[in-house]
Amino acid sequence: MTEPAPVNLIDLGDADGNRCVVRVTGRYQPGVLTGHDVLRADLLVSASFVDVRLELHMRQQDLDAWQHDLTRLAPGEAATIGGDRGPSVAFFVHEDRDVSLMVQDPDRLSVALGIAPQETWIQDHHQRLDRVRATWPSEVAGTGPTYEWSSRRRG
């Protein structure tokens, strides 16, 4: 069975060349119950003053939280992905709909930049999330200390 092609969970950029991408590349430990549903991703941030690539790991709960944040995102609100286990990226929407982006890796760096995204970026990111979930569905039942394969597991 071949590994699916990477899918951009987040792809936010503007005409000035500022860009943030979270590209899901696969499962962290395919076939291992405790790591199968954890997704590997590359966090890529570029602007005139920075070009960063960090590794990010996301659990299904992270995707759920991202979906919740996207659903309520409006001017004055924020959305975050990643964090407690490594790098994170936070988005804050301003009244003019521009976005402040903060990337933090506790061991390496903190970067802030502004992005003026397209008006439909939130709807686009809901669709991106749906593609990630369709490509790498949750296939493990339980969160420990006992794990088992769910009835949804393919192959």
C-alpha cells in the first residue's frame, strides 16, 4: 500500500510573499497503535526576513481543536494549532481581516508576521481539514492505557 501524497492543512499567504504552510506528510508511526493516529507535518514559514521549516506532530484532538477554532474565528479572535508538545502557530484576526501570525518553537525561535489573506481563507481551511481527515482518518480506538484498532481501520 502506497503512502498518500502530502496535504496542506494550512496554506495562508499574501501578495507580499508572506506565507505559512502546515503540510501533513503522513502518520507518525503507521501500524503502531500508540502512534498510528498521530500525524507528521512540516510547518513552513517564509517572509522577506525568515525562512523556517519545523516538524510538527498532531493528534486527532489537535484537528478537533483547529476545527472548533476555525468555526468561531472572527475579527478579534484567535486560532492555534500545535503547542504543548513542540512548535505552535497562532492566528489572530484583526478588524480589517488581516491576520497576525505567531510561530513559536520553545527550543528554537519565535517569529511574528502579518498576512493579508484572501477573503475566503477560513472556508478554504475547513475544506483543507476535511481533506486531511479523509486522507488519514482516525483508526485507533482508545487513548490509553489500552489501545485497539477501530472498526474504521483500512487494511
